[in-house]
Amino acid sequence: MMKPLHLRHLEPAPGGRRRARRAALAVIVLLLAGGIGAAAENRFERVIVLGFDGADARLVSQYMDEGRLPNLARLRDQGTYAPLRSTNPPQTPVSWATFATGLNPGRTEIFDFLRRVEGTYLPDFAMVREGKRPFLLGPKNPMVVAPIAFAVVGLLAAVGLWLAGARGLRLALGALVAGALAGGGAAFLAARWLPESVPDATNGRRGLPFWTAAAAAGIPSRVIHVPANFPAESHDHLELLSGLGVPDMRGRIGSPSLFTSDAALAVPDNQFSVEIVHLSGRRGRIETALAGPLNDPFWNYPIAKATEGLTGDEKQATRARVEETLKARGVRRRLDVPFVIDATGSDLTIDLGGRRETLKPLGWSDWFVVPVAVNPLVDRVAGLRGMVRFKLLALEPEIRLYMSPLMFHPKCQPVPFATPAGFAGDLLHEVGLFKTLGWPIDTWSLPSGIADEQHFLEDLEFTVATEVKMLDQALERGDARLYVQVFDFTDRIGHLFWRYHDPGHPIYDAAAAGRYEPEIPRAYERMDAIVGRAMARLDGKTALLVCSDHGFASFRRGVNYNTWLVRNGFMTLKGAMGGGGKTLEDLFDKGEMGGFFKNVDWSRTKAYAMGLGNIYLNLLGREPKGSIAPGREYEEVRDAIIAGLEALVDPKTGEKPVTKVYKREEIYSGFDPRVVPDLRVANSEHYRIGWQSTLGEVPLEIFEDNKKAWSGDHCSNDPAIVPGILFSSVRLQKEREPFIGDLFPTTLALLGVPAVPDIDGRSLLP
């Protein structure tokens, strides 16, 4: 008889992750074959799980009472409705990672958007770990290509010479010369045009998702846009399109551009890394270029290899020498794509990628497919293709042309975001071109001031329409016994339009609220209509679950924890507080140290804040310049920080911004103490960690008004303040509060798949 299977056996370490997952799947197959326990009764032929990011329990209850959500109200009356407890913290990647795996954030190791790079004080994105992998045989590529070319061309030359009448020495010499020339040329071209390494990525989430268990049981499954699910891992019986975590072609969460003839236009507070491109004129033919991806395989990787192990002046000199060599060979650091604009007084024509389209002011373009040139060999064999949309914001007094982030074409997947290989092509056939970016709705342009609310709403509508087509096609086909899809528009509208919902927000505008306040309830009505499409398929053999990962609260004031740490003696600086501030761009282009914490005196620093509410102690043996000893001193510092922050009062409002400071062992289990933050600060309803504190900066003041359009949030709130929602067409038990990790075992139980033990979620079936 098999020993009990514990999920920790299915949690691969970062190294050998793919091998470990394959081994884990083999164990799951044995489990599902009856090796452990008895299989649950097969209750439903089909289960549909619809997720709505950020759908707030209070708003849903209010709108149901007002009659705005008839489908959800009917689902509640026929089945079950309850507020859903989120993770701590209640953040999108954190909650959906727990949704997928049934594990608490300490075990998924997705406990924030950001995480500390082990052995450093640097922040990095938690969902995806950047890396690289050898291309073919790496440095040996020229040595392999050369003999192949020698043999093939030499043989062809010998045949040709023999047919031409050559014999003996003449035939042999001719074949040898042709082969040698071909081999030498092939080696030269391989050295120049074949990379030794190419970019790769691994999913930062540990644990295995419930659709993997379902697929291992032979249940056809389709999963669309679940966050923290990139890269896409291939399994039999599984079709998957990744969600949040898929970057644009520049490796960013999403970087839109504004092309303008206004030489003075700038974004002074470019927190969201919008690209401003200044045009050379405002009328007639204008040549410009869009910012393409970094040319890592042919620029950054060779430089990194040449400077490995070097320091100081020697490293800088070597870097400069390699850069000059690469420039002389015509290698570009960034693969920008030139295109042409032709502007008149009434319209603007874009000529890009072999296609032309003319736009009137406020008009959107169709998709432009963008070929990204690398070199003649790569372009011919495995060319890069992206896609963008444009909107002509204005022609007068200056050109203002918006361009969406450059995202991967569905059939261009250097790192797979869809599986199996043909699935993205199938979706392309079913719904047309679709956004592949993991954060598809543009929430950057409005807060940056380059576009307005109407622009955001139009982009939202365009995005959701395509996502609904994906749902309709899947429901019509009916071949997936497990169907999971997450929509994110309910979250994005909350982030940007909460200032119209909350009269107490610092930038509430009563006049503008009259126009835009209805947009949040309209988004929930759109959610209700989508749920109605799935409810139409309920036939007694199909179960429907509807959930969200968290709710929402007003973000009126920011709290800067590093500033508080400095003012209370837990952090010491070498210079003054304040400074230029950090943006997302600093995360993408770190350089040597990215400038993070550059003024901190680590020898006299006990703690530092990073991410959306995390505090790390400067621990000896863990941090590179640790100053706090494990044991008694560690606990004393933690207790002092907790007492201080929980007693903190905002002098402007008289409110307490912190509901509780959690020790990690209070909210997580089974975690790696080298990775998980020591403390998690949970905010009350009107507060969030300040913008700059998120990236480790030390602003001048502890408190600040939030005067950005990004006015609603949840990321650092106490989860009790921002519950999500759970609806079920099946009656669920009501004896305990449902937790988002419970969706894992509940969904498998509805499908009749045996329970996977040693997870934190519990089935909600009676």
C-alpha cells in the first residue's frame, strides 16, 4: 500500500522544477488510480469556474439588493452565496496562487507582487523568475553547424561534379573545397547569427494547480487567464492560456507609448513607465520608431559573459570594449522597429509592418502585426512578431498618438504562454487577434496623464469583448469538463474609478463623479451578464462556481513604512531622506544594484520595508550585511515594530492606518524562513502603503495624500476589510467561512476527483 502523499512532495525547488513536476504528476496519476483512498462520487459531468478579480462582497450585496445583478441573485437563491476570505495580503497574484494550489502564501511563495532576491536587498517580481537557457548546444553551435554544412554541401558538390563528368582527384578536391567553404561560412554565420543562450522564465509559484490534478485524471480542462500561471506548462488533457505574469515584448508588465510632436511634453511622475516618443514634426511624412525588446542574446548575454568575475575599472573597461565590438558588427542593444506617420490637418496615416491605416482624431486602429528584426538567420527561421493598436488622441495643437504595449503575437511564444503548441492558434481562429499581455487593460495611461477616462473605458470594453468571445466559444464547444476563466475588469475599474465612488477621497470631483460614478456598477452588471451566459448552460449535470480573489477599499492616504522605521530608530541612513524616487522602470533595468536602498547604513539598520506591506529584519546570516541576531534580539525588534505601528495615528485624520502587524508564523505555515518576510503590516480601510515605500524608498513624510487616479486598492489592507465573493449553483456548507484556498478541493470534489491531501484548503461540499 502506498504511503500517504503530502503536497510538500509536489512542491519542486526552483532548480529542476520541470523534472519535479513530471515526477509529481506521476504520483498524482497513481493517486487517482486508487492508490490512496477511495475516489469521490462523480457528481457532475462538467464544472465551470468563473473568477472576477477584485469583485467586492459589499458592492455585490448592495447591487443584488438594488436589483442590478439578477443572475447572481438567482444563483444565490438556487445555490449558495457567501463572502470569500482572501489571502493575507489580499493581492491578485497571492490570492489566485492560493486559489490554484490550495496552499497558503507561505507555501506558494507568492506573498506579494514583489519579493526580495535572496542574498540581496533588491526587489524582484514574485510571479516570474527571469533566466536563460542554452540555444541548441550553446557555445558549441559553430562547431556543430560547421561539420554538418561541410558534409551536406560536400556531398551535394560531389554528386554535382560526378554528374558533370568529374572523377577521381578532381571530384574529391572539388567536394572538399566546397564542403570546407560551406563549413567555414556556416561556422562564421553561426557564431554571428546564432545565440548561445536565449531568454527563459520559470513560474515563481510553488505547488500544483487543481487543473493539473484534473488533467492527470483524464478530465479535459481549459484554463484561461488565471494569474500567476506563466510560463504555461504542458500536460495531456489541458488547454491553457496564461494570465497575469505574461510580459509584453519588452519584458514589462505593460508599457504603452505616446508619440507626440510636442517637444515640451513629459510625464513628471512616470510611476508606470509610459514611453514618450518625440516626433520630428507635426505634418507630412514623419519617420519614427517604436521601442522594441532588449536584444539580450546578442548584446547583454555576451557582455555579461565577458565581464563575469571582473570588478571595478577592469569590468567597466571590458564592458566598453565589448560594446564597441558589438556596435561595429551592427548589433543593436534594443530592437526598435521603424515606421512612418503621415499627418494632415484632418487625419493621420500609420505605415507599419506592411500595413497602412488612416485614423481620425479619437479613432482606434485595428491590430498592427509588428515584425521585430534580429538578424537575417533568426528572422528567417524563428522571427519575432508582436502586435500593437493605436489611438489618435489629438492632431491639434500637436500630434498625440497613443500606442498600446507591444505584446507578443499569439503565434510568437519564445517562452510559452499557451499550451499545447497549437492552442493559441485555435483561439486566434475562434476569436481573432487577442491580447496576450497578462495585464491586458491599460491602467497606466490614465494615472500618467497621457489619456483620459474615456480612453480607459474604450480599452476595457475592447478587451472584455474578446474575453467573452473566448467564454462563448468554450461553452458552445462543451468539450472541456473543467473550464476556468478569470476576468480582471472588475479590479481595474476599481483601481482607477474609486475616487468617483468615495466622496472622501482627496481628489473626489463631484462634477466628474456625476459622469463616471456609474461605471463601477456598470462593470458589476457586465459581470452579472457574463455569469448569465454560463448559467444558461446549467443542465443538472453542470456545476458553476463564481468567485473573486479579494474586494476593494478607498486608497485615500499612503503610509511610508521606511520613513517610520527611520524616525523610530529601526533604519539608519547615510544621507537625507527623500530623493528622486523609483518607478517600475527601475525594477526592469536594475543595473548593478538598481539604486535601491543606496543611502542605507546597514551596519546600524535593524529593519527595512519592501513590497506592499512587508517588513524584513536585517538578519545576520540571511541579509548580506545583517545586524540583528536570531533568537531573542530578533523577537525584541519584531515586537517593538509591531507595538509602534499598531499604535500609529494619522495626525491629519485621527485614524489608525494599521489594523494589525502580523508575524509571518501567525498567517503562514510550511514556509521557508529565508524567503518569507518577517512581518506583514495590514492597513485599515482608507490606507495603503505609500507609492515610493513599495520600492524601498524613504520619502520625507510618514503620511501623504494619494492624489493619483489610482484611487482604490486592496493590496495592503487587512483581508477582513476586503472580502471577495463566492457563488455556487450547488449548495455548499455554511458552518464555516469559505477561504479562497477551498476552491481547489471543492472543484475536484465536484468532478469526482479524489482529494489531494496536505493542502490548506478544505472542500466546501456538505
